[in-house]
Amino acid sequence: MRALDDIRILDLTHVYNGPYATWLLGFLGAEIIKVEPTHGEMARTIFKVPNKDESYAYIMLNSNKKGITLNLKTQRGRELLKELASQSDVVVENFAAGVMDKLGLGYEELRKLHRGLIYASGSGFGRSGPYSNYPAFDPIVQAMSGLMNSTGFPENPPVKAGPPIFDIMSGTHLCAGILAAIHQRDRTGEGTIVETSLFEAAMGPLITQMSAYMARGLQGRFGNTAPGRLFSPYNTYATKDGYVLLLVANDDKWKALCKAMHREDLITDPQYATNAARAKRFDEVDELVASWTKQHTKHEVMTILGQADVTCGIVKEIPEVISDPHLRERGTLQDIEHPAVGTVTVLTSPIRLNEDPPTVDSPSPTLGEHNDLIYGKLLGLSGKEIASLKEQGVI
């Protein structure tokens, strides 16, 4: 038994933001019915598996889901969507603001189907406000939120973060909102609308930058250290075979670092004994640390400093992450068999209940894989009716 194994979710989401939210819910046991246009959703075109119709991006975010196709631009398609929604607990979408309303499938319309239906919406800027009708992808929100202006080095132009961090952040918030709405419905019997946006989800990670500005007027790009070089040492340092990031947050950690570097003489030196003193000699301290790290490999540095209880991490490349022994042992990354691709590495949920490891019950669906199951078993359509819908371009 899993926490959400009595919950059915109709998933109309695409790309990263919405699919991540429903993917989390699927690992918690919910039945996820993913609804795609007849040509497939956009993520199917991103980083495709060589010589295959599937994409790694789609495979990563759609485990544990059933997949159907449905053309919502047709009258019959909209009718079928309503039939599916009437038998679901939650409808999730991440279209641009107003799209579902124009289709006659918005919250006000779908809530008429049954009083307990939860409608969840994720968008770039939200359902209201001056930006609500602006199109958005993660990089746009990185620019608008202040993240880009805070990323990179002061002598260079703003830089976006490599990963789509706000897509995933907002998807996590959308998942949390859906869980709260389910709990509220269990108490009241009433469904509700749940809303999140990438732009608003972006504010949480900017706490340090906003605090630095309000406290000390600091803003801009500070490379791999804190705004205002608040802590020292705090930077990336070259090793024999790569880089490590090292952060000394207090004087006790500095003492531990000095001992690990066999530089006990620095512990009592007034030029370095306190963080305030070290911050005034930031570049000088960096040189002292770098002269030690470059004598070792990155794994040696992390091992030595880990044993000394000094915060340090290897700057890993993606192949190292995919094969990371910690992630593999924890089951966060798993190799599974996909019917169209063969062996493929997938993510699993970071959420664990009762210390149970996350389980991939089924790989991402091929396009329309479960049409017969959902339209036939759930809606009771005959094989002839399903074939006719396909011929008409409805599914």
C-alpha cells in the first residue's frame, strides 16, 4: 500500500514543470493518466535516443504513468476529456494562462463534473497579474527573477544556470499544493483550484541575494563565492584532476582545515584567525588553500576534508553523476528496461516514506500506449469505437 494508491490524476502537462509534479505523485502511488496530443508532447522531441522515437527527457519524467493521446481541438476530444475528469480526483495542466478556458475545459467548467475535483495549474507567471499572459520558459524566469544577474563573474555578462531549476522547483511546489488540496478535500468533501508559477517559485532560491541587497546593498555576480565574499575560504579550487568547492563557514572549520593542510601555524596567526580577518585577505587565503588542493586529486581532497568535517564537494561532470555510487546505492538513479529503448538510466523520486526505496513500476509510456486500456476499460468504449476515434484523429 502506498500513500496515494486511491488517487487518480489526469495529467495534461508537458515538458518539465507539470510532468515533474505528476511524476512525484506517481512515485507516491497515484494512478497517473498522461494525456498527450496525437503527435506527442514537446518533451518527446528533446534529446532523442539515437535512432529511436523516444527521448531521454521524456523517459526521465514519465515513469509510473499510463499514456493516452487525445486531440482537445475536436469536440469529441473535449467530451472525452470531461468523461475522464469526471472519474478523476485531480486534473493537472501547465498550459499558458487562458488556454484551458478557451477550450471550455477550465476550472469553472470542470468543477461542475463533481464537487470533489481538484484542478491544478502551473504556469510561467500565474493566472493573474501584469505578466500573466506572457509566454515563459525556465530561462525567461531565470532572467526575470534576478537569478541571471546573480550568476557568473562580475567582469562578464549575466549567465543562466545550466539546468532548468525553476521548472523543477515550481513542479515541486505544484505537487505540494496538490497534496494539501487532497487533504483539504478529505476533510471538507470539496475540491479546489491549486496554482503555482515558475516566477513565484523562483523567489525562494533568491533569499541570499535579496538579503544581501537589503542588508548591505550588495547585488550582482560574485562567481563561486558568497555575495560580498562573506565567508573565507569559500570558492572553487583546482586539484590534480579537476576542481572542488570548499566552504569554511566558521572559525572552528578553519582550524580543522588548517590541520588537514598541515598548516597549524595559520590557526593562531591574527591575519587568518577569524573569518572577518580572512575575508579582508580573501584572495590571499584562496592562494593558500589552492596551493594545497593542487597537490591532490579531487577525490583525495574530498576524503581528507570529509574526515576533518570540513564542508567540501567535488565539482562533478555529468558522467560522474550518472555513475555516482551514493546515488546508485540509494536507488536515486536506476537502470531499467524500456520496451522501445532497452536499458536506460532513469531518475527516481527523492521523497521517501517509511524508508521505502522509490520504485519504478513501469517505464515511461510510448505514445498512446494505453489508449485501449483507458478508453476501453475506464470509459467503456468498444474496440470499434476506439478504432473510429483514431481514424477521425480524435485519439
